[in-house]
Amino acid sequence: MDTRVSELFGPGNGHGSGCQGVASKPGNGFGIPPKKACVKNNKKAKARSSRNFKPCNNTPYLPPEAEEGNIEYKLKLVNPTQYRFEHLATQMKWRLQEGRGEAVYQIGVEDNGMLVGLSEEDMRASLKTLHRLAEKVGADITVLRQREVDYDADVPRNIAEVLIRKVPDDQQFLDLRVAVLGNVDSGKSTLLGVLTQGELDNGRGRARLNLFRHLHEIQTGRTSSISFEILGFNSKGEVVNYSESRTAEEICENASKMITFIDLAGHHKYLKTTIFGLTSYCPDFAMLVVSANTGIAGTTREHLGLAMALKVPIFIVISKIDLCTRATVERTLERVLKQPGCNKVPMVIGCTDDAVTAAQQFAQSPNITPIFTLSSVSGESLDMLKVFFNIIPPLSNSKEQEELMQQLTEFQVDEIYTVPEVGTVVGGTLYSGICREGDHLVVGPTDSGLFHKLTVGSIQRNRSACRVLRAGQAATLALGNFDRSLLRKGMVMVSPEMDPTICWRFEAEIVLLFHAKTFHKGFQVTVHIGNVRQTAIVEAVCGKEELRTGEKAVVRFKFIKHPEYLKIGAKLLFREGVTKARVISHQLFVSWLP
């Protein structure tokens, strides 16, 4: 983040400086401390090898290697025997499986996390062996960064961080969903246009034109609906977008990792659309865009609160820094970092090393909040954001994914279309199980609580054909001549073996985040539970007459229009009229018919 904010986050205020990032320890992302004199005998240092290396008191460490996960530590990989080579290849396949197609190797690091380092010759040989291993398993490698570990030795020692990427044979690509939040006119759609189209903005919103879906959006420059944009990365970590590919199908064919952006509305009158996008489309991460010249304004706090209430990991992008003076950017950053109640550890991204470190720490710790400062007009710091997207791993590991896939099929209906020569098409997310072309499912509930049989025709992901859909993936399903009038948003398509139950009433343990007055029996509220959005009446507040801001209680609700399919443990959020009432349920634990 150059000199604009160097004084704000300089050494004097305890936040670190330069390329260290606000939340990182002093050093460079590997955990290497600043150089200090460590008294050693130079003759001993010359003779020392990685086998008999003895650390000094301030030897840097990484966390010990975990048996599960996609991160592997290797001290060195020099001329392994054939048996050892086969064992290493099997190990690499395991790490790739754990990371759903991605693995990170730390070379020159012992299993206990100590950064020993390798000589230049050993490092070259180790990377060569890693290349051979990757070729054997059909993967590609990218050296993310190399650093020298200083022990005052005559022979310099280096460590390297390497990204291994291979798309599993039974899937097209690794797909992550990122919800884009922020106040109106903060530059959300413009930033997505620059990332996905590969061309900088002209300062008047040219980059965002391809993202708008309606004429009034083009005329006003304000997003009012939910739109989806994709940014791909190939197995070598290179960007794949519309600058080189003409269609989304080409991007999907050439990419091994896909970032699907969910562009949400910033204006307050479209808040229900934004909430629906957050609750229904199950984003993996949220990107909060803040304009440097206006700062925390409008719906910014509201969007931040929604993401935190739904426990969606969030990172922040400060845009339009080309329009501001240094003092304005610093002031905006101060406001962002001092937001009360966030309990987040900010990490300002100042260089590529910071972006690599942030991507890894962000997925492991929900308290880390990376902060990027960039411009969609000048392109300043855009590369750091791309590095972050390229490296950020999925939140769920292979074991969790496998458990979801073994459950019965459940597909949430978010969108309904009629396509010429195709028929009725529904869009949404597969919550659990596996869905294939030709599967027989039931859809509902209708207003009378019934479920209707249907057959899945073709499947498309990101506008390209797909034969098999797995849990957690979003797609559109063609239903042929199925009557569209029987469908509505909020329905589910489930396996007939599931014997789905429906409810008119439900109870939830809630925390009232904010309300201007008191919350009591008789209130009508708009409830958001996954893809369900419907008005409900508060029938009872258990144990209390009324609720005030910050209080917790078990509340009974009743839907007023039609029954819904709900699951125990689902997250709930509701609003009441135009007031700023937000409620999040910790557990949805009772449901029954009237």
C-alpha cells in the first residue's frame, strides 16, 4: 500500500509497517523476525548442513505441520530413491485431495515448523523434484515466494512456498463464491468489470456497463438486481477472463479455479435483494467495497453487520484511491479499522507477500480481515487482489465435502426462467447430495403443502454444460415441460426418499441486534432463512413480554401465506418494515404443522 498509509501503520503505532501488514508478526509473512545478531562461530556455520542444523534462540517457526489439510512441510527433496519418489507422489495426491485440487508446499521447513532453509543448490534440486512429482500426478506448480533465512551463516539459506494445483478428474474446476457488498456508488460493479473484463475503467463507469441487467441500471449507474460474474485462474495461477476468452464457456474450459462474484445492490431500497443474495446463494466469502472519498457511509455498516451476523468471512477493498489525497485515504482507513463491535484483526495489504499471507491466514482464522487499497482507473494494487483470489483456499475440506455428498439430494430454488426451446429452468444451489441428468426429484412445498414429481434434464454451471452437480455447487437445471406456475422462489427440490416435512410455525432462539423500540407479540416481520423469504407473525416471546436491543429469547413465528421447508439448525435473519431491525438465530430447533 505504498506511502499513502505508511505513517498511519508505521512502527510507532504497533501495527507494523512496509510489507508486514497490520496483523502479521514483524517480518515477512513466513514468520521470519528482523535480522538480529546471533553469535555463532563462522567456521561452524560453514560446516553446518540441514541435518545437523542447531537453531539459535530467535529461530523463527511456523505452526507445526497438520496431518490433515492441504499444507505440507518438506525440509528438502534432493535425489529421492524410486520408492521415496512414489511415496511423495502419493502424499501429494492426498494433500491435493484435502485442498479440493490445491496444495501448498513449504520447502526448507521441518515438520515442527522450524524454518531451517536450504542452500541454493539444494533448493534448486528440491524444486526440480517437486516439478517431477507434479508432472506425475498431473498438476502444475507455481513458486509463490522465496525468502532468505538469516542465521549469520556464510552460506545463505532459503525457504520457498509453492502452490500445487490440479483439478480433480471428476469435476470441472474449483469454484468459490464471493458476495460483493458496499454502499451505493462505492465502485462495486466497476471493480468487478475491471477484474472480469481485463480493461481499466475510464473514470466514468465504462467498465461496469457489461454487468448491468436492466436499462434503468445503465441509466442510473446503480445495481438493483443480483448479477453473477466470473474470474478464472488456470493451473499455473494465470488470470483467465473475457480479455482472452470470448464466452463464459471458454473461461470454464481454460480455468482450474473459478471465482464467482455475486454483485449485490448497495442502495437501501434494494436491501431485501441484498439480504436474499447473502442468505440464499451461500457465499464462501464477502468483499466489502468502501469508497476512499466517502468512507463509511450509507449501507456500509449495515452490510458489514449482515455478513457478520451470517458468519460469512469478510475482507475489505478501499476503492477510488486515485481521487483522494493521502490524508483522505488515511482517514478512511482509520474509520474502517475503528468500527466498534467487529472484533476483527485488520491486515493492510501492502505487497504481494502480504496478499499470499493474508489468503492463507484469512481461511484459517475468521478474525483476520485483509484490507486492500486500489484504483479501478489507474490499476494500482489490482494485482495484489488477483494474487489473493488465486491463492485463497476453500473453507470446507474434502472430508466435509464428502459427507455432504453422501446425504440425500437437496437443491434450493433461487431463480425461475422460461427459455425458448428448453422450457422451464431453475437456478440455485445444491445444498447436499449429488444431482445428475435424468434424476427424479420432488419439488415443493406448494401453497397447499404438496410436493410434485419432476425429472432433471440438462445441467449448466457458469453457462457451460455439466453432467454431475455436487454439494455446494450452484447451477441451473432444465426441467423440460414442467409447469412454471407450480414453482416459486424458496422451494426445494429433494430426493423422494427424504420424505420432506413442511411447517407453518417454527421457534428460534434469536438475538435482537437493533430495534428502535421494543419487539413483542403481534409484530409482522420479513423472515430470511436460506432461500426462504416470507412475512411471518410473532406469536409468542417465550418467558418475556417484549425484547429490546441486545436481548436474547426464544420466539415463535407463523408464516402468513404458505408453508415452507425448513431445516433444524438453519440460520435465520429478519427485518421489520423500514426500521433497522436485525435478528440472527443461533438455532432453529422446533417446527410443526398447524
